[in-house]
Amino acid sequence: MGRYLEAGLLERLWTELQHRHSLSGEGRFREAVGDFFFAFSVSYLMPNFVVLTVGTILRSVVFISELILNCHCKRRKTKKSRIRTVRMLY
């Protein structure tokens, strides 16, 4: 019994017992509000995953556009420097 107390299993089992009792429809047994048992489902977590997915897609688009823009700017600089060197030669 002492090991159950140390591991916190008694609190968990007590919370599950309260939850089952409240589901059975007998509302006579009431405990503190903080001891309510709540299980997350996919429907609760779906908005978070959507936000993370959209953020990842937007981040990837911005990263790729920065790479393309950087490459384009480097080409323009080398092209301008070639034109200047050709003009200086003439």
C-alpha cells in the first residue's frame, strides 16, 4: 500500500472511481473540482496540429523563396560586375 501512495496510484485510482461514479448518473457523490478526470481526444488536439502544419508549410515557403531570391541577387551582381569589367576594357 505504501508503494501505491509513493507512486501516486491511489490518487489516480480515486479520480477514476469518481469519474465512473459521475458517469453512472448518481450525482450524490461530489468531490473537489480540482480532482476531475479528463481525457484528451484527437478532436481536442486537432487545432494544435493544424496550426503546426500550416506554420511548417509557411516557414518552408519563406525559406525556399529566400534561397531563390539570394541566388537571383548573386547572379545580378556577377552579371553587373562582368559588364563593368567589359566596359573598362574598351
